[in-house]
Amino acid sequence: MSQKSQKEYETILPEEMIREIDRVSKLKKFDEKKREKLTKEVQKVYLNSAFEPGEAVGIIAAQSISEPATQMTMRTYHFAGSAGMQITLGLPRLIEVFDARKEPTTPTMTIYLKKEFNDQKNSEKIAKKIKEKRLKGFVESVSLDLTNKVVKIKLKPEYEKKFEKITEILKLKFKKYKMMRRHSVIDVSVEDDIEIKELQRIKKKVLESIISGIPKITNTVVFNEGKDWVIRTLGSNFEKLVKIEEIDFYRSYTNNIHEVAETLGIEAARSVLLSELNSILEQQGLEVDKRHLTLIVDIMTFEGAIEAVGRYGVAGSKASILTRAGFEETVKHLVRASVRNEADNFNGLFENIMVNQQIPVGTGMFDLIVRMEDE
Amino acid sequence: MIDKVVFGVLDPEIIRKMSVAKINKTDLYDQEGYPIEGGLMDPRLGIIDPGLRCRTCGGSTGDCKGHFGHLDLTRPVINVNYAKLIYNILKLICRSCDRILLDEAGLEKFNKGRKSLKVLRNLIKTKCPYCGERQKKIKFIKPTTFTEGSAILSAAEVRERLEKIKTEDLTTLGFKEVRPENFVISLLPVPPVTMRPSITLETGERSEDDLTHKLVDIVRINKRLKENIDLGAPEFIIQDLWELLQYHVATYINNEISGVPPARHRSGRILKTLTQRLKGKDGRFRHNLLGKRVNYSARTVISPDTMLDIDEVGVPLSIAQEITIPVVLNDKNIGHIKKLILNYPSWPTVNYILRSDGAKKKITEMNKEEIAEKLEVGYIAERQLQDGDWTIFNRQPTLHRMGMMGHRVRVLPYKTFRLNTLNCPPYNADFDGDEMNLHAPQTIEAQVETKLLANATLQIRSPRFSGPIIGATKDHIAGLFLLTGNKIKISREDVVDIVRFCNFEIEIPEKKTFNGKELFSLFLPKDLSLEYKDKSDTVVIKNGNLVAGSIGSKGMGAFKGKLLDELDKQYGHSFAKRFMFDITRISLEVLTRYGFSISIADLDLSPEIDKKVREVIKKTERNVDKMIEDFNKGKIKAIIGRTTRDSLELSIKNMLADILNEVTSIVKKDIPETSIVLMAKSGARGSIINIVQAARLIGQETVKGERIYIGYHNRTFSHFKKGDISLESKGFVTNGYKQGLSPFEFFFDAMNSREGLMDKSLKTRHSGYLERRLIGALKDLKVEYDGTVRDSSKKIIQFIPGEDGLDPSKIQKGGINVAKIAERI
């Protein structure tokens, strides 16, 4: 161990602050002695400003989020002015994040492009390319031939050049069905005898099939952001998009936390969760210290999977039976505990409040023992 | 100290052992009105009537917590809460030999993997590996019926099967110390009467508890079933009665089973049975166990009093005389307490004396001398609240910890709690009828903690955003802004008068006249230098002198006050408290001396402004008309992924958003410096936009973020043409509140306001539940002695709290400023 790192090891300061001390010392051209003095001084301030053992950081964090939540708007707002995409924001979005829903009501992605594609022409091209296009967008009219059990799909004449390709894609997608194209009309039929109801189902299935683009991306907008050309999408499909060559994978972003957890892992999901919370609060003009958000984000992810804040998530998986019974679904938890012969060890807050005991937090965390002098 | 509670299922044997009475009679009382032995109000089960003694333990009401009895059920019944579980077990068990339907190899495999009944269900065989019996399909018909193949499995049969399961198989199934046959009830514990007290109405009639009613039903059907069996009644009658017994026991346990009609009282009211007692917001858990009522507290209306310090609370005399604090007598304080007792009935005195033998004596005019004479060391005197006692003051909803703070008592006349207006932001209080609560801590530990931890002085900095939450608001800021502006000149006499109004220590320099900035600077520490940007100008403080700029909400205000933030950090909470107290009093004094009022004339705009605004509105109207025309001609270009109609709507909306800003900037530039403008500029109340909306232009009204579209078919009023999308018909208000609105405009404005009201009431519900959930998830996280954040089962959530270990209520925004510390070296 070198001398320098030895010293760093000795101080209790977080790494970031030590870096800051180094930076300032260099700037002010401090010598070794002065630097040490500075470190000592900073350490003193740090200790005075640090959390004390027993501090109920959880409660403080919860209050710090929910107190400003009362001032949030319920409404959904438009995004990015002229583009006019509607994105859920404010309190509904905050609740959604804490619920850890599988899919947000308005999933959206922000896509940055690699250097060589970072211009208007390319970005618009890509935006067009990734937007999902369903067959119904190419169709002029559809009719059912009930005697022969055939769905007749007539394509719009302006896509004439693409007729061949569309048919190919459909053939690949629906290997079970027979596809026949005569100029602009595609006949879809099945070999077996089927009911008309089934035919209707086939019609719907074929019309809704995606011809090109990436599934779930329902809309895209390109706009300029300083040096960058950015694509905002409605709908999110992180896994597929990230594989597109032109996209700068390192900067692109989605608000679908579960997608991130699946593709990049829990740590990435954690930081997306954090930046989502941050942007919701920021957009509403509310100030909440980042430290509180990190705690909430950590408890939502520390088990290795995203857990909701609520009865099916963090609060429902607490160790104490009485705490869970006191939160929601009282009887369910009591019955379950009785079957397993479980015990409640009274380590948490609610259990102790229930039986009028001091809570093991803050000044209730320790006991005092008086040493009586020998008589 | 309770340190463990174990949950389990009661065995019939234990129920019998703890039972003090066998219950088998359906009547509760005899003709004389005395409880019948063997009835449900059996005197051995405990007592509820004062004056009587318990037949079992001899205790009186309060001492005797009651005793359980028991009821032998003629035929066993399923416990509804366990029915699903019983089904899950039955499916895994052989119908003839009662072993788990899994051979040894399978068992081994299961024991290695995840142990859940769900996994096991996928492994089991249809043919028993032990006895070769082919299994029949078991079905569960909610709530309590089981069928096997086509035959019904009776509760007795179910119980029999469960009884025969071997202990080692139970361990495999995940049961410990619990026999599954106990999920089928054969012996019903009868709860003590203290748990279901009857009340005597004024008419002398007795009204029984819901549980008693339900138990009577059970006892009666149970008896009838027994009689019928003994008489050898036909099977179908016995089956019917058995089912009825099952129904009654099921609803006794839970009266909200889906698919089962709830048991009702004679009056038709649905009975509240065991599950209902525990469940939900008004259940035992959330209502009684997690929410407790307390003594030594008071509640009344609040009113402002700027003469009180931040950490004081004005307590009405009548409350101070009621609330007490216990004092243990010793040889040092016995004389003082004696004096207090003799002072009766005037405040301050002692209300009660607790003798060492536990007897409690109320002090009266008659016995005060006698009690004062007989005082002994070790007695406890409950003395009345006095000036300087530490209490906890609270306003609901208590959304953050600053909603409960420690304050010193100041006993005052009249009937309201008084608090300094600086305390309004943390409590979110105003004086339009708000009430607040006061709690007097009883133990010395609690009193010390109130003073050292909850103290309002220590709560100046909010942990939410690391800024001051106690700070100037409204009038304070208007006054300060006026004072530190450039207009006010004060003579030395007045300065002395104003300063000595709150502070006797400050030296006032020999000078004939002072300007406002100089007066303000008197209170600043002499080594303070600070520079920050306010709304309109830059505020510069050099060596304790306010050199430039006026102090507004960004300087001294709660939430944003930069100066306040700096003072609190550099000179400590106590200094910040004192400074705030002094400066706000000065500010209010300035307002009273120099006057401050607003009038409708403050909103008068010059004809030039009016002309400009009119032009802007006209221009926008023309533009919109042109756009609509273009649209009708099909000339409008659609935004990608939108229809042309949507695109038109969007561009109109964007244009309307701009018009209000344009008008605001016109008004802002030319409006005279009236009081109302001063209020907006200083940040005391309102904004420039509010002024513009009142004076000249409200702008576009919206519902759900869209221009108004609700009303008639394709139009908002029948006075417009169908499909009209012009500004006027879609809720654009071209007037300000002062000028008055046209009838259409008025209605649109009302729509917008109503939406705001609905939004607000919905929001409180949602955010309230969000808070409950967050607390539920995070409540037992705390910083341990090793510096990590852990939950109650000691799992580490964070290695360093908040990633850098800093407490946001102890730092300025952004953390520790190393460069600033370096400057000092």
C-alpha cells in the first residue's frame, strides 16, 4: 500500500469528498501539510453533518417524498411542445413508479444516435424505420369470401412497389395460412374447414400483424437537442432497439424499468428508477434531496428484482407478522403465521407500538445501564 | 418486556384445559336477569358489570381480563380461513393410507429444491406409491365443501384424514408444531364476556354484542343437531342441520365470505364478527393497536402572536390548569410543591397527589392544608403546566416530522393556542379556524428529548431539501422588501424605537438618519459576506452590511431563503432563530409605521398598455382565424403521426400559451410600482401572472388540458355554430377579472375552477395512500452503529446512508463545500 492510499484509508470520508479535497488542494497549490489540515477540517465538518446511529432514515425519506406529493398535479401533460406527445406525469406517474407496474401507461424512449448518424437526415430515417407498421396501414379494403372461406385483403395502390415484400413477410409470419397474391389483393385461407367466426379471427390477426419496424413503438418524433438529434418514441422496446446498429446504446433511455432490469440487470434498473423519480419531481418543480430517493430506490431493488412499494412488494415481505397484519390483509397474514408456527421477534416499529413498548429507533435503540458504586 | 410472540393453531386439548366453563345452554339470563351458568354470559367467563367479582379469579372489572369457556361441537366443521389450505393438503395425500403421494426418490428431489406446496403439487402421482390406491379427483367448492369423485367429503371425514398424516410427512409439507386436523373445528373456544360486553340501554333492556348473538346461534343449532342425532332423525335432516352449523361457525369467524349471505342482526344490520373486528381501517389493528389515544393533551383553535419566540407556544390558562406534569418529591423541591398546593385554586398549583402507597388524592379547597402538611419525599405531585415547560405541538395532517415540534409553554389569557407566524410553513397552518394539538411529555426522558431533539429551533432546516422551512412569509417579506428598498429613511429616534422593540443588545451608531438597508444591517453578523440573485436584482452583503438589493422571499423566506440558509449554517440554529425573530418583528413594525395596503386601483393599467394588449389579442385572433381558414382549405401540414385536425389544435394551443406570456411581459414592463406589484416582486404573495389575469387577460381556460370542448354536440354552447373552433367558442377569455367576464367567459372560467377543485380532493386521497405505502415499506429502516442502513431483520439496504452519509438536515444544498473550508485555512 502506498503512503497516499494509506492516508485515504484512514479517513472516514467518502471517496468523492477525498477527490474533491485533492482537486481543491491542487487548485490552491496546497503542500502536503496544508492538505492534511484541510482533510482534518473537512473531516470535522463531515462528522458534524453525518447521520447519527439510530436515525430513522426510512421514515424521513418516506415523508420527504410524500409531503411534496400532496402538491403535485393529477393531470397528464404534453411533452416537447410542438410534438404533442402525451406523457403521464405528476402524481399518477409517481404512483405508477412505486407500483412497479410491468408497463407504464405511457412507455417512452429517448434514443440517441452514434456519431456517424447524428444528423437530421439519418435520424428521421431511423425514426421512420423503427416505428411499427401494421398491415392495416397498407390496406385499402378487406372482404370475406364466406363460401370459399377466404379473407380478401386489398392493398393501397400507392404501395405497389412493396406488394411483393409485404406478401413475403406475411407468408413468413403465418406459415399455417395459405397466402395468394393477385396484383393488389392478397387471399388468406386455411386448408381445413373452419367456421366463420374463426375466419373473422384470422382477419383480425392478419390485419394487426406487424409488417415492419419494431413492435410496441407506436410513434416517433425527431427533434434537435443542442448537438444531438434525438428520437423520442411512444412505446418502448429496449431489448430490440438496443440491437440496432445506428443507435448509441450508452445514452439511449427508456422509462420502462422492467425492460431495463431484463436487458441490463438490476443495477441499471436501479439507476433508471432513480432518474425517473428525479425527473418526475423536477418536472413538478419540487425539491427532494437525492439521498432520500436513493434509499427508496435501494429498498425497491436490493432483493435483486424490482419490488413494488405496497402490499405485494416491500411492505408485504417484511419479517414481522404483526407489521404485515397492521398494514394490509390482516387476516391473511395471521392465518399464514399460525400455520407455520411463526414467531414475531419485535424488532420493528409497528410491533412495539402495538404493545406499548419503546420503538428500537433513535433514543429507543439502546438501553442505559447504571454502574452502582460499591457500597 | 415482550420480546416474542409465537403464532399457532389451538389444539382441542389446550382449549379444554384453558376453559373454565362448558357452554351448552341457549338462554343468557334467567327470569330475574341473572346470567345462567352454562349460558353464554356465564359468570365464570369474567365480569363486565361494575361492583361484581369474577367467579373464577375474584378480580373486579378491569383486574379480571376474562376467561375462556368451551363448546363441544356435535359434529366438526371446517374453519373457513383454513379451507383453501385444507384443500391443498388433501390433494397431496393418499385417500387410503394418508401418505404424501410421492415415492422416496421424488421426496428427496423435492426436499432439495424450493419447498412450496405449489412445487409439490406438480410432482405428485395419481397412484399411491405406498399402497397402490388410485386417487380420485378432489374438488373444493367455496367456501367449505370438499368433494372426492362424485361423493361429498364431510368435515368429519376430512378431519379423520388430516389426523392420520404422519409427523414426518407434515415436516415435508412445511408444517411445524401444528396439526392440520385442528383446521377443522371440533371444540369451539368461547371467548370471555369481557371481549363481547353487553350494554344496558336506558330502558333497562340489555343489548348484546354481535359476537354473543352469533354464539347463541351456534349453541342453538349445535343443541338441535345433538337432539336430532340422539332421536335418530333421518339423515337428510341431520345433514341440513350440520350444514347450518357450518354456516354459523363460518360466519362467526368471517362474515364477509364471498358467495355466502352475511349473517344479519334482527334489525337487518350485518353483524361484525371476528374477522371484521380485526380487519381494515377501523379494525383492531389499524384503529386501536397502531393508533392510540393519549392523556395529557389539548386541542383548540390557533391564532398568531409575533411576540412569542419561535420555540414558544401560547397556552390558554384554562388548558394550563387542566394539563399536569408529574413531579417526584425530594427534599429539594418539597417546599416549592407545598407552596403550589397552598396556592390552590389559583394557577399555578397541583391537581393531584399520588402517595407512595398508590392512593391518588385530588387537591380541593377543603383538604389543601392537610395534604400540604402530610407531604413526604417520594410522593408524586401532578402540578399544572407552567411557563417554560417543554411540550409537543402538532397540526394535522402531520405530513413530515416538522409537523410535531417541541415548544416552551407560555401561559396566556383567552382560549386559543398562540404561535409565531414564522412557524406557519412547517405546520402548514393558517388562522382561518385551524386547530392544533398540544402534548405534555410526562417522563423526564421525554421532556429532555423534546427539548434536545424535537425543539423547533433545531427544525429550521428541513431534511427534505436541506433548506430552511421555518422562515418569513407574507407580511414579513413585504415589510422587509419595503424596508430594504431605497425609499425609506428613518430618523434616529425611530430607529432606536424600532430596534429596542425587540433587541437590547445591538449598538446603534450615532447618526441622524438611517436608510432601511442600514437598519437591516444592524442585525447582521459583522463578518458575513454573501451575494445572491433575487427576482429583480442582485443582493450583496459585505462584511455585515447590506450593500445592494432588497431582501425578498429569496433572502428570508421559508423554503428559499438564501440569507437564512447561510446564517443558520454559519452561526447556528440559535442565532438564526434570534435573527428571524428580530427581523420579522422589525418588518411588521415597519409595515405598521409606514403603512401598506392594496386597492383595486393598483390594477389600473395605462391606456398605452391596454392598447398594446388589445393589439396582441387581435393579432392572435387573426392568426388563429387564418389557421382555421387554411385548415378548411386543406392547406395545413400535419405533424407526423397526427391528423390534420389534431395538428391545428396543437398549433392553436401553442399560440395561446404564448399570448399570456407576451401580455405578461408588456404589463411587467410598464406597470407602476403599486403595492400589489411589490407583493409579487418580493415574493410575499401572488405572481405577475396573477396580476395580469386580474388586471387584463385571463387567457385560455382548459379542461383536462384541452380547450373547452364539453357542452352541446360539437359545440360548447347552443349560441355557437356546430363545429366552431374559434377562440371565443372554445374558452378563450379576453378580459381580466377586474374588467369582468362575458357570460360565456364566466362559465368557462367556472368550469376550469371546478376541475381544479375536483383535482385537489382526488389528489389528497391518492397521495395519502401513497404515503401510507411508503411508510409501510420504509418505516423500520434506520442507521445502525456500524453506519449501515438496515431493516428490522438486519438486512443491509445501504452501506452508507444516502451514499455519502450526510444528513440533509445538517448540510446546505449540495453537501460540504470543500473549497469554502479551504479558504479558511
